[in-house]
Amino acid sequence: MFRKLTLGVCILFVASSAFAGNKEQERLENSGTVLQEVMDVPDNIPQELLEKAECVIVFPSVLKAAFVVGGSYGRGAMVCRTGAHFRGPWGAPAMYALEGGSVGFQIGGDATDLVLLVMNERGAASILDSKVKLGADASAAAGPKGRDASADTDAYLRAEILSYSRARGLFAGVSLEGSSLRPDNDASADVYGRKITAREIVLGHKASIPESGRHLVRVLEKNAPHNESAKSSNR
């Protein structure tokens, strides 16, 4: 009887671990789909901003109700450029969580996709190891939109993180000040099949791009293959 019980517990544990892994793999795949759909919108993220971003974070299907009551409400993935000072090609994705926010915060729609651009090295470094509060630990602003919009704006010059939302086909910049952003290392472990941190994925070259994350990386490689901030800083 004890053996059967032990075997049953082991089977349940393995099954639950596989389910968690599958769920995170699906979330990673959805992140790629969301970014592709956003890039297909004519009036989307300015090309110049995307080309100067060090990292891009995608949170698919964030529920509006969760914003109203607060609490944990967003799960997604971050991809950063590799190499010194984030000047290399896009690397492997790390899983991330978006939490908190003020009561009554509304962005419309039943479910909303969020895309965050991390615009400088300081912003990228701040979110690799611990939870940061947007607007306090890391400066954040609603991103300007429009493919031809000038990146020479107050928001771009000041903010470390620019944020965008998409709900029911509508795309716009959105303020996430008061929300907290953190690495979801448990989710990353489910994706990669071993314990691994966001820092190890982004800076440690200890992870290859998983199959579920290839679409997300390909979208970035197609739309912003080179880090243009390096060129502008050398002018």
C-alpha cells in the first residue's frame, strides 16, 4: 500500500512538473506571437526606439480585472542583446513577472498585451537580479507610438523603460508606474529544465534559445538586428 502511494505521489509530481513546463513554454511561444502581431500594426513602436532598446519584455494576455484589484497579474519573457554593453545579437529569453499596481488602474479591454522596451544599460542591469518598482527604482514612461515618430522625445530621453499596451486591436503607450517588475526564475527553470537565473541567461551565456522562444527572438532579429544606440553614442 505504501509503495503504491509513493509511486502515485511520484507520478503526480512528474506530471505537475511537466504541466508547469508546458505552461511556461506556451507563454513563451505566445510572447513571440504577440510581438509579431504588434510589429504588424502600422502605428506601432517607433522603429528608432526598438533599434535602440537593450532588452524587450513581452507580457501576453494580461487580464484587466487583475489591474483593478492589484496583486500578481502579468507573466511573460524578456530578451536582451548579448555582448559587452548589450551591443551584440539578441540572446536567449528569461521569464519575467509584472506585479502590483495601483487600485483602479485601467487600460481597457478584457485582456491586454504589454510590451516594454528597456532603453539603456542601467535599466537592463537594474532588473536582472531583483524586483524593481517602476517609477521609483527604474524610471518608466508610456512610450510614443508611430513607426515614424521621433525618438528624440522627453519620454525617451528620461525613461529607462518605455511601455506599450494592446487591447482589442488598439495599440498605445501606457504608464505602468507603481508596478513591480522581477525575474521569474521558477518559470525560467521550467523552460530550461534546470535552475537558472535571469542574469545567467542574459549575461552568463549559459542558455541556448529554446524552441519555444525562437519565434520571439526571430521577430526581434528581423525588426531590429543591430543596436543603433551604439552608433548614436559615438557621434
